[in-house]
Amino acid sequence: MRTMAEWFDQGAMMTKQVGNISYEIWSNGTFACTSPDGDRFKGHDSAEDWLVARGITNDEELLAMATDEKEGWTCYMNRWFELIVFEIQEKDGLNHMTELYCGEPFFEWDEETAKIIIEEAIENDKEVNA
């Protein structure tokens, strides 16, 4: 079971919608990994299937094998998180999202910090729009 989605996921990790405004913490970056047989994953999509097929089923295994370059594994990760605030408008039955602003990036995932960042943005927007 995966315990740290930030290893390779990209996109919204946490969302809170207030009216037509969506406050989201996004994970961005690159995950590239090479297995001992020379097969390489590089991309922005989920690598979970690729990892599981090569015997990596949890983050402890990935840390032990990939980041320490043990057993022929190499891994490159460049990961950051940021608040992105969107306005949602429905057109022709579809939601269209327009980015209003974003926050400063942070580089370690912490769910409590993400919640605080979203709540502070909501409060600041209330004050600005009052």
C-alpha cells in the first residue's frame, strides 16, 4: 500500500470549494526511476503500476532501493506543492476552471500545513472581498 502519494502523483492533493472558488493544494514535479534491468519510468503520471510490477509495493522499499541506489536502482525526484486558487464557471454542462492566483511553493508534504494554507487563503479572500 502506498503511504506517501507525493512520490509520484501530480495534481490536486487537497481541495476545498467555497461557492464557485476552488482552493487546491497541487503536487508538481518530476519522478524518474530506473530499475536494475534498465527499464525506466519518466513522466508526470502515476508510476504505481510500474513500481508494483517491479516489486516495489511501499515507500520504505522505494527509499531503501531507489534513493540509496541499492540493487541497481536509481531515482530522481523533484517535488513541490503549492496552493492554486481557481474560479469555476459552468458552460455547456462542463466546469471550466480559471486560475486566479497561486501561493508560494513548499517542498515537503504535510497535510496539516496544507489545510492551514487553504484556510488562510479563504480568510484572506473574505477580507479582500468584504
